[in-house]
Amino acid sequence: MSNNARLGDIAKIYSGGTPSRANPIYWGGDIPWIKTTQIQNCLIAESDIDEWITEEGLKHSSAKPVPKGSILMAMIGQGKTRGQVAILNIEATTNQNAAAIKLNDGYDRDYIFQQMLFRYEHIRNISNASGQQNLNLEIIRSIVLPVPPLPEQTAIADLLSTWDAAIDKTEKLIAAKGNRLTDQIQKLIGRRAIKEKEWLEVNLGDLFTEVTRKVGEKELAPYSISAGIGFVSQREKWGKNISGAQHKNYTHLKAGEFAYNKGNSKRYKQGCIYLLKEGEICVPNVFISFKPKAKNIVAEFYEHYFIADYHARELKRYITSGVRSDGLLNLNKKDFFKIMVPCPPVDEQKAVAETLTTLQQEIDLLKQLAEKYKTQKRGLMQRMLVGTWRVKPEIVKRHEATQG
């Protein structure tokens, strides 16, 4: 049977500090110093450290040594940072917005870490109670966790670590294949490749024509475009359909057609272009939608070209400075269709498209596998970390023997 315990009763919890930036003798030493932004549900090793303080910096600030093996929690941070945790794999110091959690004897560090991961949303919610949307040491000390006997804690942590290992391995494969895809895109359709292969370059308008069909009375789901993701339904993105009375004036987009969102983003500073792979949807008429003029244009070839952001260099020539009041870039349709794009022979378009699409499909399958592992782990956490499921007695006994 598990007992509940306040985190402050089973661990020493304290925050760090930042030596004065105005005093250079406090910085550039050999003591690792960790920022809140580095705490991202991860393991922090020496290779992750990018700032170091000196003994003088430690002595003349509220920074404190944090032992290897401690858990760190971000107490503030934009986006999802607040409430995230990390395991410290070295001895280090932290800034004042990171809480160090050093567990007392009798508690499994990895089990408590998994509990903190599982309770992330709850921890963020209690930090909102004060209206400041920040955590503090008292809030962290007040967190209540179910704590079974130590052998069972270890058994649960070991079981969950199996899924963590599978997720980590899959995500590393995704990253490796992503790098390979980037290299292949550069090799096959980058500027050097276009020149070496002596591909003809023409105006976009020579190959594509604007899609002007309107939704009218058709019942089509309204979509937007998110940079780095592609087409996303308005209901999924904003929680509701925001097209309203304008819905009938939206552009009716079919599979094999493109849409350009001229909104500036961090990834696509000159706007992003995506290909609709299947079905029929509608998109805002502020997007520039277009389709191939002839069958000898392979849409997937240009899909990879646009996703690689190779259109950006051309668009810079036509986008005027500043952003409109609606947040969109200053670019008219006439100029958009003037941008230069490569036009290789159709057989070469097909060969490039097949190679890059195959690599992308491998990545997509791995992403689905990683999400499957994460879903399975969440299901296990839901049952095991609240005590609904208990580890088999024979497994617990093996851990008792190891710890005994």
C-alpha cells in the first residue's frame, strides 16, 4: 500500500543564484552553472553546460552546489518551461529560478522524477493559483506524491524506463534521418545542384496558375497553415471555426494544389507554402492558392522545394519592408508568380520527388512509432503512478533482494 508524502518532507529543496554579471572574476571558472531554460524533461550532462562560474562567483552569490543525481525543476519560464524537470548528471550550480531537489534516503530518484513528469500539468495549475504563473519553493515543497515502499518505487521506475529507452532510441533515429533528409534536399535541389545540372529556371507563373474557385454553398472544413506543420483545421488550431460569414468566400482547395501563407514566422520568414496531399478543404482567401498548369509538373518535387524554404530568397526581392496591420507580409499576387523556380525535365522531377518522399515517409513512420510509445507510457503512468496497478510481488521481491 502506498502512503502519500509531501515533497518537502522527503527531500531537501532549495534554489540557486546568479553571480553579478558586472564582475568578470565571477565568470569563466570551472563550476558548471545551469539556466532554467536547460531544464526540459531531460538528463543534464557536462556537455550541455555553456556557462561556468568561479569559486569567487559561488562565494559572493546565492548560488549553491547541487549534488550529482539531484532533480531540478524550472520555477519560471515562457511556454512549457515552467514545471519541467531534469536529472543532474554532474555536480553543478543553478540560477535562482531553478529548484534543486535532493531526496532523502529511502526514496528512488527515478521514481520521483517520473512522478514529476506525470504531474506536470497539475504542478503548472497550482503555480497559477497565485495569479503570478510562477512556482516557488513553498509550492514545490507542498506537492503531494504517492510513495510505495522503496523496492516497489524502483520496480515502477525500471518498468517506465523501458519505454523511455524506446522513445529515446526512436527520437534519435528521427533526428538522424532528418539530418539525412536535409542533406539530400541540399544535394538534389539546392542552388549548387540547380547550377550543376543546368536546370532551366522560370517564373512560378509559367508552371502554376492561381486557384480562384470559391467555397460558395459547399460544406468544406476551413483550414489554416502552421509553419513547420502544414494544413491544420481551424477547429484544431483555435478550438473553433473562425471563418464565420467569410466561409463562402474562402478558396476551395483540392488534393495536388498548393497554398502560400504570407505570414512571417521564425522558420519561414518570407512565408510558407504547403501541398494539400488528399481530400478537399477551404482556406482563407488571403492565402495565395495555386496548382500545376500541366501534367509534366510533379507537385511533390515542388513540395520539397518549398518546404526547404528555397523560395525565400526570391520572395525577398518582392516583399516590401514592414508588415501589414493584419500581420501579413507586403506581397501582391502578381509579384508572387514572378519568383524564379527550377524546372527540370519531368523524369528528373519524379526521381528527386521519389527519393525525398521515401525519406520523409520513413521519418513519418518513426514519428508515429514514437507517439505510440509515448501513449503506451502515459497509460502505464496513469495506472502505476496513482496506484491503480501494482507491480507483481515477485518483481518487487527481486528489487528487495538487490537493495537488501
